[in-house]
Amino acid sequence: MWVSRSTLRLGLLTHFLGRRPTDLLFKKSVVTFSHSNYLPNMAETNASVVAAWNKNIDKDGEYKRRASEFRNWIQPVAAKKPKLVDGTHEFAAWKGRYHLYVCYACPWAHRTLIMRKLKGLEDVISFNVVHYLLGKEGWSFDASYPGTTGDTINGRKYLREVYTSDVPGYASTVSVPVLYDKFNETIVNNESSEIIRMLNSEFNRFSATEEQAQLDFYPEALRKEIDELNDWIYTGINNGVYKSGFATRQEAHEKEVTALFACLDRVEDILSKNRYLTGDKITEADIRLYPTLVRFDPVYVCHFKCNLRRLKDYPNIWNYTKELYQIPAFGETTNLDHIKKHYFMSHESINPHRIVPIGPEVNYNEPHDRERL
């Protein structure tokens, strides 16, 4: 159900300030829509989708990902009320104030849902799920497909409207995840690596249990090791599958695929000695790697032609992925239906007929052997 922005703002202010600040209420128009079937207008999902990522292809046919642009940080400030001075927002950590816009198919958004659940923040930070199909207007809030929610905060039709409402005339990348401040009605951050660190440390007093509050997935003693892992895993694996799949020249593709599998070989070696990437406990590095691994055999092997080996051909990586999947925060946030349909139906230049393969058969609930380490 969509809640009007004025009603939501009133509720938040009442919660934060303990009174009804009717002088701050305002009215804004609401955009509503529906579709009779599960797909947005397919006529809107052709060349423009290709153009969205083709803008990031250089002269050598190599894919270059753009940096995120909203980089504010939430602080665990014990303030009594929000402060808005001269247009400068103070982002204090409060229960119910923040919201995530995500796509189940997106690996970058996936990591935020994992961290949210691991830290027991389900009742603290709400979220909406966009439609899996990336169309002409970008991410859609069409809620007709199972698992999608619409925009319950702003009532928007497309995610780009959330961006342009915050920054009029915004014409850069509209991406997920988005961490949104419901009180100030503004985007806080759209860089997943920073969002998960905020969720890890800034909302501890609101975690569902004390045990979850005490969990630290970026501990001081391991930060150097985690940062080093994140660096080469992002370049070679997280983004490596995209660089392989979006390459428009043979040389670029072969270069990136070779680098990708060299990094996977490196991970396989680490996991032959450690249960997790840094030892016997899950850290941020594992949370960042998992979304790519769980998509690898169902999507990247075929769609992005990353087919030198399957994940199943790496005994340690395969069992590690199954172990993580069987942890509720990982498995319950993994929606393979949205994942497969997004990739195979959104990238028309790669898969022009939008045929979604029925395979491969992948069972992440099979027993794993990671207890041996």
C-alpha cells in the first residue's frame, strides 16, 4: 500500500518529536499506474536499454563502470530531533527513518539486503523492490510481478523520479540500491559498499537482538585484509563478470574472462585453507562476494559467456556458496527468478529474443562440506 509523503512525514515527525507539527505538512501529486500483465511495455525496452550500459564502453570495447554519486553518511547521533539548516541535512540513525530501494536481481543491491538481515534491521529500515526488467525509463515500480512492491514511500512510477525529485534535472546513472531518508525526502547514498558499512555499524542500538548488535563484519583487526580482498575481488569478479559480458570486442572479452578466472582460482585457493575469506568468521568480504557467486552458474556462465569453468567445477567455492546460501540472511534474500529474468530479458543486444533458459539445475540446498575447515 502506498502512503502519501505528507502522511509519512507527519508520522515520522510525530515519532521523532513527540508532537504533530502540522505547520510542516504539504501536499504533492501522486503518480499511480498498473499493468494487466507482468511485463512493462516491451516496446519501451529495446535500444535505450542497450544505450544505458553502452555509454560505459570505451574505444577498445571494454566496459567501464561509473562511480556512484550520492555519498552521504549516516551517523549514530543521539540527537533529539532532525536538524535541517540552510539545506544541509543531518543524517542521524533512527528507527523507521530510512528506506532502501532495491532490485532482487542486482548483486550490488543484494548485499544491502543481506547485511540488513544479518544485523536484525528488518523493522528498522524498510525497503521496496523494483521490477526485474530494466526498460526504457530505467527501473520501474510496476508491482504486478510477484516479489515487486511498487513505491510505498513516494508513489513514483519509476526510480528515476526519486532521483529527479531530489535533484531536478538529474541526468546521470539511476542505479540501485538507494538509501533514502524518508524524513528529509532525499537520497542519502547509492553506493552499496558504503551502505553496507553503515548498516553494519551505525544502527546497532536498533538491532533486533543484542547478539546481532554485537556482530561486526568489518572488524578493526581485519580491515586491511578485508580492504585488500574487496579491491581485487571487485575488480576481477564482482565487476569482472560485467566487463566480460558487456565487452564489444573479442580481445576485450578474452582479456576480462581470463582475469576473472584467475581471480576465481585465487579464491578457490583461499577457501581450500579458510572456511571464509578471512578465516573462521563471515566478514564484509564474504557478503560482497556471495551475490556474484550465486548468480554465476545460473546466469554469468551462459549470458556473459564466462564459461571457462562453472562454479561447480571449483569444489571449495561451490561448497562455500552452498553454505552461505543456507544461512537465512543469504538464501532468503536470493530471488533466482528475478535474477534470471532480469539478465536474460533486459540486455537485448546480448539476448535479442529474450529467451530465458530453464536451466541449469542448481541446488544450493545440497549438503556442503565446510565444517571440515
